Amino acid sequence: MRYAETGFNLEVDLTRGNIERVETDPRDTELYLGGLGTNAKILWDRVPPEVEPFSPDNLLIFAAGLLCGTPATGCNRTIVSTISPQTRLMAFSMMGGFWAPELKYAGYDKVIFRGKSPNLVYLLINNDKVEIRDAAHLQGKGAIETAELIRQELNDPKVQVAAIGLAGENRINFASIEQGRSSASRGGIGAVMGDKRLKAIAVRGTKDINVARPAEFIELCKDVLNYIKFREENPIPGVIPILAVLGSPQEMKIHDEKWHTENFVWGNARLRRKDFWNDDIAKQWYDSMESFRKRFISCYNCPLECGATLAPPGQPTYMMKCFTKLTYSMGAMSDSLEFGLRIAQRATEYGVDGYSAPQVMAFALELLEAGILTEKDFPEMPDDNAHGSEERFYYLLDIIVRREGIGDVLANGTYWAAKEIGNGAEEYAHNNIKKIEQLPLKLGWLNPIYFLMYCTGAKVNITQIEGQFPQAPFPKREHREKFVKDWFQVPDDRFKQYFLDWEPRGENSMPYYPTVEMTCDIVDWMEKMHYIDDALGLCAGLSSFHLKPPYHIHNMPKFISAGAGIEMDEDKLSKAAKRYRTLVRAVNIRRGMRRKDEKPPEDHLKKRFPELEKELLDTYYKFKGWNNEGIPTKESLHELGLDYVSQDFIQRGILADGEEIPAKEALLEIEPA
Amino acid sequence: MTGNKKTKIIKNIKIDINKCNGCRACEMICSAFHAAPQYSGNNPARSRIRVIHYPLKDIYVPVYAGEYAEAECMGRDKYVIDGKEYDECAFCRASCPSRDLFKEPDSGLPLKCDMCEDHPDKEPLCVQWCYVDALTYEEREEEVDEEEVKLEDVEIGLESMVDKYGLEQVMDVVARMSQKE
Ligand code: SF4
Ligand code: SF4
Ligand code: SF4
């Protein structure tokens, strides 16, 4: 008997309309856990580097994490993996909500799509009954609208639906997959879904998910819940509001946006508005949120209710969480939150990434201002209004998602659009890492921890690698002493010492402290926790994203042992996480990614420290078992049982037998199809 | 019925639909607790509480499994909430032939909330796991008529099988099963 997982995947060939239920190998679960881990293995095995993102041979994998569907609180993530049309590397965006547990209850751990359907379809999974259904009537429908229409047509409100909107159908490079209150947004995975002509996946399941050692497992769950309660009653002092409490951040609840609006940059990630937040704005924003918000809502089996139902008068109701609250207002230089929440409704139905979309629009307006694009490129575009570029943003969103005129170019994201527009446009696509638009954050000073995370994070999104360790030193030693007192989540006490000695000024301050070695250690820990979450299906809002989270390296192995019946300890778990982290790296290396791609946006840091930056990367690569080009070495691959990767690397000339050879020219620069 | 009176503890779960966030932890823990062995399996479809939700209409109503109903209701009423009409069945507590709610997914046997009577804690589990207090527990004493002898669970189960398959077929199966023993 398989525990926690079902032991079965669905293989769907959309070209031929063929569906198979395939038993998986339990040894793969031991080695790669599940979710992201086993997704990476499948992509490595079955998607060679020649495969274009929009090729029928690209796979689109929807995976439920290993512990989804068990009583473990907040274990509800769907991990969607494919080759991204934006980065042309592996994308593994995730969504919370209800979809992954439902898939488990239907009897499957993953749905793996290959091929391309001749016409628009949706997949219906109802326990053992799985069928590909015509979706012609859903063409052009919004993502949320589609889910509702499918529920009505099946006459079952309990069906969980993940769908794309018009953006996915039109293969917008930053199209998302939406699922009620959650979305998998980064890397343009919605475009791959649209390319496969797959409008939605509807799931209903009524089977059991079993755990190996029930009494032990339920006690672990109760401990987590109790700790959540403790954290609720004891917010962490001295940090910004969203980091003080658990959740994925609590943007729907927290009204104080001083930190985001004054520290993040506006427009096309340009302008810092230092005195933006005042009483008037605070009141207006409070009123907008309070009048639109109907209810706080949670994901499956989690009390944290990070999302909200929003009902802007005169518009359809939708659901939101997190930072999308601010990105549209800030991108349009609008001081109105109401605008941001209204346009986000349309953007959610279209299904676009809330980080990339506003930046692409702001980028377009900058190009117009600079004369690189002209009025002729934007026929009938409205003027700015008193609040900023609000009307223009609606206009731009529409032409991008419909791929009309210049919208067809902008739809490829700032990096590819700039290349196509030329004429100096590249200078304006300035906030990207590995071709993806980043959080609009510009720093004056180098924080070595963040530097490494920006460079090397495979999800190419800072929030998906940071967490655990404070973002900055606390002002006084006594604050730090207090902080480390009940900091039992650290893998080792040395991390407490790193933090205790971290001073805002003087010898032990940034950028030279934490030292290069400490920085590597800290970044590795932070990253590891995210990778474990992504395999287990755990929400980062209860785990890797937070300081002092309820899930940590000491209880996670117990959850896996008691839940999945796989004997696990901290070392074995760390090694498993390292194994599939390395495999994600290997997929990308095979697709041409190298050291030259691992850098923060050019203007991210005001003051640069070239020698220190070089030393950081050199040391971290070594620490990770990668050579100086960032390629995992033969020895480190061997240690992880990944000899099949080094054999492939040697065959392709990526690694020479035993020594380093220069990187092969990257495939990454090929224009999108 | 005779009019013998006795005091009885009435266990009551109060439902505040404004507080419900739709997390379905109540469904999860109910199904886990009632699995055999306890907590070994998890399947909200077996839960004795279901959160009826229409998120876009902002409706979240936790409903407890009530009595087994042999036949579906004759007349149906309608609820109107915020100007939208809902069939009465939408919020009904019965395990009834007209739908699959509150039935074991494999056997079709009816499910009924038993207030977690096998659990040592006073407070039922769905209440304990509802962190936002949409579900709260109350007890009060009441004078009641001596209870009518209730059908045992087994009988209720059998009755529903008979409704579904006919008496003869059920008796055949029972006979066959007893031969196998
Ligand atoms: S913490 Fe928030 S985002 Fe995470 S599972 Fe819970 S409700 Fe969902
Ligand atoms: S546990 Fe509480 S909040 Fe969650 S669905 Fe049930 S009643 Fe609603
Ligand atoms: S009281 Fe117990 S049996 Fe009844 S619904 Fe709640 S958890 Fe289930």
C-alpha cells in the first residue's frame, strides 16, 4: 500500500486524445519525494533540451505535493512544471487553493500532458472516469468564469477547476493558470497550457488518502496548529507587518502599506516615492479595501485565510491574495488602490501574472515617452488621468492580451519585446533576471544573502527563495538575543550566532558580514526549505517564507515518515532536496544556462562590489558542488546518485570527463516561436 | 407515547456563517477521525459535515449530516439570499436518495453526525479544528420526553440498502455472505 501518495499518475496525450493511468515507482518517491522533485525527474528524463516551449513534446505537469490530501495543515499546493516560454528554462510555479487535494482524492498524484490538442478542450477527472471534453463554448472566457461555467455544466459545485483565460489561449508569455483564489503565475506556464489548447482541468475525487502511522501523524498536525496559534498571539517584533505574522503574506488584512509603497519602486520599476504614505492615502486605501472585501478566505485545510473575496461595485466578484494588491496601482503610478483592485479583476479573468503584466505596461509607456515607440503604435489610447495612467493601463492590458498591434510584441514580456523593438529598447527592460520581470525593488547597498538568492534562485523570484533568516540585522544586540531565544527552527545553533553578531554598522555589517561562508550557509538553508515545501506541497506561508515557521527541518522528516511511511531524518531529507534541486539545475544547464545568466538586474544595486560579488558566487558554486560555470560536477552528481546526469553532460560536451570545459553556447537566445 | 420526562444534555454546535473561510478543515478532520483505524485515512467525501460554498456569491454554509431520508421531499422550497435563489436541497441536512451528499462514496450508506461520541474530548473535532470559531460548541440541559427507541445505525444502513436494491436482493447478499463465513 502507498501512503500519502496515490502511486498513480495520469498521462494525457492531447494530440491523440489518449489517457492512461500509470503506476509510479515508489523508489522515485524515496529519492525525489514528490511534487517538484518527481516533476524535475520527469522533465529531465523526457524533455531533451532541443524541445521548444511551444512544441508538442514539451510536457505540462500538474503535481499534487507528497502530503497534499493528508491532515497536514496548509498542505495544498499544486506544482506546475514545464519549460517556460519566457525563460526557456524549467518553470515550476505553484498554486494553493483546493485543486491538489482533490486530485489526490480522485486517485492521482500528477497529471502529465504531452502533445497538442487539435481544438480547445478541457480535461474532466472524476475518480476513475477521465475524459477530454470539447471546450469550444469556453473560448475567450475568463479564467474564473470558465470555472463557474464548468461547475454549472457538470452541476457539481464541488468540482475544482484550474483554468486559463484569454491570455493563456493567446500564448501571452506571462499568462497564468487560475484556480479560484489561487494562481500559478510565474514563467508563462498558462501560455504552454494555451499552446496545448487545454482550457481547463476539472477534478472531483471521493477516494481515501491514507497515512502510514495515523496516531503519530495527527499529533504532528496538532503541534503545528498549536504553534500557528502561538505565532498568531505572538507576532515577531521589529520586522515589517507582513513578516511579523504567518501567511502568504497577509496583504488582504494588513492596511499599512507604508513599507511596500515607499520602498518598492513605481512605474516601470523606476521611481521611489519616499513620502507617499500619509493619513489621507491610508484612509482612502483602507476604505477601498474594506468596501470591496466581502470575506477572508483560506486554502484547503488551513486557518490562515490569506485570500479575500473582492466585489468591486459594477464588476464581477473575484478572489485575490498577496502582492497583486499593489502592483497595478504602482505600475500605473496611480495613488488609488481602488484602481488596482478593479483592474486586477480584469487581469485575473484574462489570467496574467500580477508581477509581470503591470511592468510590461509601464515599460510600454516609458518607450512611448522616450520616443522609441510612437503615438502610432497606440491608436486611440486614452490620456493619463489625474490619478496616473489608469485608463491607459486598461487599454494596454486589452491590446496585450488580444495581441493587437504593438500588444502582440509586448505580449512576449519586456525582455523579448525589447529585443524585437530594438532602437535602444533593451535599456528599458531593466528589471529582469533570466528574462523574467522581478519585484520592483532597487537597493542602495549590497546584502550578500539577497545577492546570492537573486543570482541563483531557479524560480527566478525572490519570494520563492527567501525566508527563515531575517532580511536585515536588528538594531541592538538585546533585540537579537531576544529573537534567537526561541528560534528552534534553525538547523544548527551556528545560525543563531551569525545573526547575533550581525550589526547594522561597523565591522560586522553588510556587505562583508555575514561573511561569504556564512552567506552560503544561510542561502543554502533558505533555499532548501523552499524545495522541501515544493515537493511536499506545503504552503511557503506556513513554512519556508517565514521567520520561525510551524514547519521546519526538525519536524518535516517526521511528517514524511509518519505520513508516507518512508524512513526519513534530517540528513536524508536534506540530501533528497539537494538531489532534485541539482536536477532542476541540470535541466537548466542542459538548456544552456550558465554563470553569465546569474546576476541581479544591472541597476538593482546602487553600489557594486565586483570582487565580493565574484567571491560570493565562486564560493557558493563550490558549496553547492558546482564548477565555476555553475555546472554540477561529476563528483557531486555521483554523491547524489545522479550519475545519469553526468553521463548526459559528458555526452553533450557540457562536462569533460573529470575536468571543466568551457560552457557550450547557450540555446537561450533563440527567438520565441 | 407516554409522557415520561427526563433531563438530557443537549449538545449543540453553533454555526456562524459569517466567520467561515471555506477551509474545510472540519470536513477533513471529521473524515479522518471516523476512519478505521482512527486518522488512518482522509476523505472529505466521507465527512459528516460539508461546507456548502459558492465563493463568488460569498456563500459558505457548513451543514451537518442529519437524519436519513427514505425518499426525496415532495414539495421543494426555495431560499433567496442576496437576491439569488437556491433550491432548498442546497442546504438540507438529510442523507437522501436525490443526491450523493452524506453518503459513503463507495457503499452509498448514509452518514450522520454523531457529535464525535467516541472521542474523549467534550468538544467535537470539527469545532476543535475550526480555528476561526465559525463552529462553536455549547451544552445545555433540557427536560425532554423519554426518547423513542431509535433505529440502530445498522438498521438505518440496512434500510437504505433495501431502498436502493430491494429487500430480496439484500437478503440474498446477506445469505451468501453468511455461507462464506
Ligand atoms: S497560509 Fe494562506 S496561502 Fe498558505 S495555505 Fe494557508 S491560507 Fe493558503
Ligand atoms: S473549519 Fe470552520 S472555517 Fe473552515 S470550513 Fe469548516 S466551518 Fe468554515
Ligand atoms: S461533530 Fe464530529 S461527527 Fe459531527 S460533523 Fe463534527 S467531527 Fe463530524
